[in-house]
Amino acid sequence: MPGKAATATRTTAAAEGDVTVLLIGMRINHFWAVHHWLPVFLAMPRMLRELAKDPERGLLNHVLLAASPRTYYVVQYWESKEKLYAYAHSPDTFHRRAWAAVNGRERKGAVRGHVGLWHEAYVVPEGSYESIYADMPAFGLAAAHGQVPLERRGRRARDRFAYRSHSGAGERARKRVVARGELPDGD
């Protein structure tokens, strides 16, 4: 990764609470149909630039990947599923215009299977993800949420899976237990 220095240490992502991840991509079904797949191929970088100019929309980080010479995709990390939905449905975004064009071609019967589109969205609850980065600059989830020394979350994967932040629903539950006197404040 140009411009990012690797750290000679082991770290983990500083994510707390639920994590929203979108995998979105395309598959070139017919290489010779360039006029069908090239606009799709060029649309994603345009959307990513649009999102980079407006961080309030909620995209935290992304990674562009190639699965094969035919299949390309992006892993995106979002602040929340609500911000992901808001971007996808906002009438003032390039995504909305691009998706309307695809749907219009499909309604007219103009889609001939030259390019495939797909996405998968996940909301991963806290306690259902963990990460480790050895001698790596911030990448993936750590680039989206920051990184902390491994020891802060546990040296073993099971310890990192067991980590719970003191924010959101977990913090509210802890405060209720403290208020009932079942746990001293500060523990």
C-alpha cells in the first residue's frame, strides 16, 4: 500500500459495537461486450469518489479486489446499515442514477447477460468478529475503525471474540446493573 508504513507489531481493529459490511461487485460474462461491462466497471470508482467527498454519508473504508479476470468487487465498511441504505436510496447520488439505468435496460429487455451484478450486506454483531494484523499498516476493518495493540483485545482469537465495548447497548445494560447495586461503578 503506497504511503502507508507497516508497523512491526501485532494489532487488531478498534471496532466497537456492530459492524456493517457491504460486498459489491460485477462479473464480466462476455469479454467482447465491452460496451456493456465497461460502464459498470467504471461506475464503482465514481461512487467511491462521491462517497470520499462526503464522509457524512457513512463509508468508513473500502478495499478493491479482483476475484478472477472476470470478477471484481469492493469490500466496504459503513458506519451503519441506516447510512448504507440512505446512500443507496438517495435520489441525489450517482448510485441511484446508475441503478435506475440498469433497471431501465432490464425493463426494456435490453439486458443480455453480458455483465453480472451482485452485492451482499452484513451487519455483524459485536462478539461475532475479530481481527489480527501482523506487521501491517491499517487495513480492512482496522482502516475503517482504527487499530489498537493486540493485547487490548486479547492475544487469542477467542479472547478478541469475547471482547465487549462499553458503548451502545452493552453500556446501557452495565449502567442498569450498576444502578441496581449489583456491580460497583467503575468495574
